[in-house]
Amino acid sequence: MTSTPLPTPRFRITRHRRLAWVGSGLACLLSLLGLVLCWINPEIGAPLRPGLDFTGGTQIQLERACPGPCSPVSADALQRRIARLTVPAEAGASAPSLNAAAVQVLDQGRSLVLRLPDLNPEQAAVVVAEVQAAAGPLQAAATSVNTIGPTLGDQLLKGSLISLLVSFAAIALYITVRYDRVFAGLALLCLGHDVLITCGVFAWLGLLAGIEVDSLFAVSLITVAGYSVTDTVVVFDRIREQKTVLRDLPLPDQVDVAVDATLTRSLYTSLTTLLPLVALIFFGGSTLFWFAVALTIGIAVGSWSSIGVAPTLLPLFARR
Amino acid sequence: MARQQGWFALILALAIAAAAVLASFPLQLGLDLKGGSQLTLQVMPAGAITSVKPEQLEAVKDVLDRRINGLGVAESTLQTVGDDQLVLQLPGEQDPSRAAKVLGTTALLEFRAQRPGTEQQMSGLLKLKRQAQAVLNQRRQRSQALAEGQSAPDTPAVDLPAQQLAESLQSLGVAVPAGSSEVDQLELLLAEVNRRVVDLYEPAELTGRDLTAAGRQQQQTGSGWDVTLTFNGEGGRKFAALTQSIAGSGRLLGIVLDGRSISEASVGPEFKPAGITGGSASITGNFSAEEARDLEVQLRGGSLPLPVKLIEVRTVGPSLGAENIRSSLVAALSGLALVAVFMVVVYRLPGLVSVVALSLYALFNLAIYALIPVTLSLPGIAGFILSIGMAVDANVLIFERVKEELRAGNTLIRSIDTGFSLAFSSILDGHVTGLISCAALFALGTGLVKGFAVTLAIGLLLSLFTALTCTRSILRLLTSYPALRRVTYFLPARQLPAGAA
């Protein structure tokens, strides 16, 4: 190491810490509000609007084959037509009622998405045949039918939650061993902040735009958590490294030096990670759109919290 | 210098090996990318068994494997997942409903003799059954013919007057939901009749366990198919005893599959002395060719030791899959191209080196996917893209440190060395925390999450290698040439401390 004089950071994050806290606190409150509003909304009844993966049921996606512009299809008419349909019953069970079927018409009538109760493949084929008769011809090769039993959605949710909690605990343990308890606590706080805000945005999206969360959303939350910890660790690593050199400076100044030194890296890294994600949002398949949106939000927030939240809180907790 | 060249040779050799691996082992794509159906089955504990043990799961898998092979589905795979689940993958444009039907049934075949003194009840039920079945078959044929745009087949009309149907239903105590069609009512009637027929049989003496082979043959008269059965020695003896006990008595032999009476046969008085010997029998059920084949497959596969339940079906049309893979690929590549431009603009010579190192990184990653093999699905691709982000981050961390050292007025070679060694601890911590999450996700997560964890973990391990080895040795090799050892290839001149360079 060089024996440079004490560095004077160009940018002092601790001078703006009140602003940073208020901003993050407001974002967290808004997110919580969104989650609570979702929960008390009788139509949703959960902190986030659960998609097919969690509720169970059958989703059928169909592409219509039209040479020119597609003839208009009324979602309501199609819905009523499907509701009148009776599907063959499975042995020992009554045939599911299709009254609750929901039809969405997308891409100027080119594609149709049907949400139905749990159907077996035979029953789903009956529904597809009905749509074929009503709005055909369809492109057989572009049909996608997903059926998820309710037990599986439950398993998925439990599996994701448990693995998330276990990985949090393991990461906290690792940081405690490598650094310090306070660092571990702050890293987890940051992680909670990032995950909360990402969930909050999707709660509001669910409330206002009817966006549902699927199992890919669970994957994106896990990713955001991992990214958030990595980002925070880099700043903490810098603070620890400078402890001996900057021993004479008060802790807030040490934090400023570390944040200033890692600021370029933090911004560049989020930029380089966000580039492929933004590309996925604009050019990626429809299946990955909301996944990329969730990751983009989470990574942007994660980058912010590693600069503005974790380091500025450090002097507060380390003083004791 | 010699050491750098050694590393460089190793990296080159690895790159060639990776390219060779990719050329000879194709990447395996998940069904969400290439299209196809995925069926998830839950094995249910039944009777005395309260939890599914690994042996039982294996036994169920064996039976299902035989059944699927019998169906003649191309390239299907059946895997066990977790403690009590099986996943069947059917690639391409194949209808999952037939597979679902064949997989889901227990195929418990029983041969049961009719209880004495029930002849009258039985003949009444069977008459009703034949009548309802005939009407139902004709209705189905007609609607199928109509759906295919042909005129209805010209067969003599059979009919079950609505009033008679309603009376039969009522006498059997079947509640008919309001507004159900004639076909629905016929189906309800048949189900109830079958249940009552089965009640008239003695408990089973002979089951499908004693079966050694099953086949099918076209009926000599008529267009239907028969399913033929061959028993083992003990089964043959039991079958002879069973047929002897009812021969000539007017009582029937019931063939019951999964609690459904599929065939009722009478045994003529000529078999009174010894029963039907020879260890074989046939089920005359007027099956269609496809039904006979499915039944044969189920019987040959044996009965399932435990019942299974279909809990998930995912079908992605092949063109939808192709669309997904194409657009995701375009997105990933354009994003990465932007990252490459960014790195070269911001970091100059080392930026260029890192682009080479990151291309190698992507190549190694894909080669490992092909080698293990990892089936690439959408979450897997997401894990791959994220791990590229982490790999870029490692390079950014190193180069920022190198720049700092240069700004502090250090020599080029020393700055590079210090930059690498100072960045190491944060890179290591970031990667280890990532790997910890991967381990937790892999151990506890479900299918989708697992695929993501695997690709991310491979990516993290490789990125440790490429960032610390590839980037470093290529950079060192280049700076061993004096022409390239210029600080301005690393940092704009105005950022240098006065007097340096």
C-alpha cells in the first residue's frame, strides 16, 4: 500500500444520510402499504396477487392463425361460451365447472389466454376445441397448456420461502465470521429493504394493473437477495480494509471514503448487470418480461441500498 | 514471463477443449424452450403405507416406465423428483392426454366369480349396460363424424327413450345434475351400473399379479379388438379352478379393472370337469384398436404398487418455445454486446482483455452445461445471464483498483498486481455468498428454482477462475511487450498524477 495522505472524498454520503433514510423509509412504507392493501383486498387476499403457479388451475395460451389482421374476438362472449361447456368428468370426481373461466385477448386479438379451474389434459382439449370453433383457426404448434395442482403451488411457495430463509441465515453467518455481527445485521437489513421494495412494486402492479406473481418472481427475489448482499459486502470490505490506514478519522468519514472509492464500481456494476436485463425487457420473450422487470427494480434498489443505506447506518450501530 | 505463457497455453487448451465439447455434445434444452409437455405425478400413500419410501417410488417408476415405452412415445424421459414425485417429459408435439390416462390408472386387474343367487339382478343390470353402451357409442361416433365434417355413419339407430333413461336412473338412485346432456346421463348410468355389477362378484381370487403377458388381436367377427392374457403356472391353476367353479351354472366370470367391470364372460358346461386350462384367456370387450393397445400396455406394465395423481401438466407449443429461445438469445447477446462496448470504452486495453476473458467464460459455461449435462430452461438462462453480470463485476472491481493505484502514482506492473490482490477479497466474498444461496436453493427449492441455482453456481465458480486467472494472465502477457506497456492504454492522461508516466 502507498503512504498517501488521508484521502478527501469528493462525495460524502453521510452528509446526505437523512435524505437517504427518509427516501428509503418512504419507499419501504409505500411498499408495505401496497402489500397491506393487496392483502385486505377481498379479490386478492394475499400480499401479492398470486399467479397460476401458486393458486393452481389451468392456463391455456392460444395463438390464432390469421393471414391478415385478426377478426375481433370478444372476451366476454368467449367466456360465456366456455361457461356453457361441460367437460368429461374424471372417474370418481364431478366435472369441474367452467363458470369461473377468465378470457384475455392480447396482441390485437392474435393471442388468447384462458384461465380455468384445474383440468386434466382431456378436459383441456375439449376447451381448446371449443375455442377453435369460436375463434379458429388456431396455430396448433403455438398452443401452451399449463395445469398446476393446488398442492404443487403450495410446495413451490414453501420450498422457495424455506430456501430463501436458510440462505439468509447462512449468508449472515458467513459475514459474521468474515467481518462482524453489525455488518451481518446491516447486510440483512439492506437485503430486506431491497426485497421489500421489489415486492411492494409488484403489490402495486397487482392492485393497479392486475399483474400476477409466478414462480419466476420467486426466483427473481432470490437473485435480488444474492445481488444485494454482494453489493453491500464490497463496500464493507473497503471499510474494513481501510480501518488501519484511516484509524484517526471518525467512523462517518471512514464510511465516506469507502463509499466514494467504491462508488464508480457500484454504478458500473449495476449498469453492466442492468444492460442485459433491459435488453430482455425490450427484446426478450413474453415469458421473461416480468422476470426482467423484477430483477431490474431489485438490482437498481440493491445498488442504491449498498451506497445509501448500509454504509450510512454503520456509524449508528457501531458506536455502541 | 514463462509462467504467464504456461497459463496462457492452459487457457488456450481449455478453450479448444470447450469448443470440441460443444461441437460433440449438443446443449440440452428444457421443454419451455423447445416445446413439449411435462407431467408431474404425485405418488399417494395408500392402505397400510403411510409414507412413500424410495423403493416404492422406484417400483412405481419401473411400472410407469414400462407403460410409457409401450405407448411408443419418442424420446420421453421419466425422472423421480423429491421423495414422492415423478416427472414425465414428452418433447415435441405430442398429445399429453393419452399419456396422462395411461399413467394415472392403477391397472389393478381382478378376475372374480359371480356370487350365487344373483343371476336375476345381474342379467337386468347387464341388459341395461349393453343398451346404454350401444346408444353412447353411437352418439360418440356421430359427434366425432360431425366434428370431422363427414356425414353420420349409416348404422341402424339405437335408442333409449328419455323416459326409460330417467326411470332407470331413478331406480338406481343416481342424482342427475340439472341441465346435463343425454351423453352425460348415459355416462352416469353406466358408472352406476358398473359399480353395482362389481358388487355382485365374490372377492378376487386371481389378480393381474399372476399375469405374464398381454397382447391384442382383432376379432374374427366384427371390427373390435380383444385383449389376450397369459398367466404364469399358479395363475393358470387359479384360473382353471375359478372357471370350474362357475362352469355351466349360469353365473358369470367378471374381469374387473380398477374397480370397473370391463367384461363379463359365461363359462360353458363343457369346462365343468377341469375348468379352462392352458393358462390363457382373452377379454372380449369390443375395444377399439387404440383402447386395446392402451389396456394391453397397462396390463403388461403391471399394476401400480401405489396410486398416483397427476398434479401438473405444462405444455408449450414448439413454435412458442422456438420464439422464446430466439428472442431471449437476441436479448442476451445484444445486452452482452453493449456490456463489451462499455468495458472497452471505460477500461481501454484491460477492457478489451476482459471482453476476451468473458467470451471464454461464456464458452466454458456452455461447455459445462453440455458436459454435465444441464438442461437449459428459462430460469437456467436467467441464472446464466446473472452469472455473467457477476463475472463482469469481478473485472470491474479489479480494474477500478488498478486505476486507483495508477492515480496514486504507482508503476503499471505494480498497479496491476496490487489491483488484483486487493480486489480479491471482495470478489471472493461476493462469490461465496452467492454460492451459499445457490446451495440453499438447490437443496431446498423445487424444479424451477433448482435449474436457476445450478447454472448460477456453475457461473460463479467459473467466474472466480476466469476473472482471477484468464484476465490476469492475458493482461500480464500483453504487458510483457514494452509497446503495450503504456499507462495511457489503461487510464486517460488527465487522471494521472502530475509527473508520472
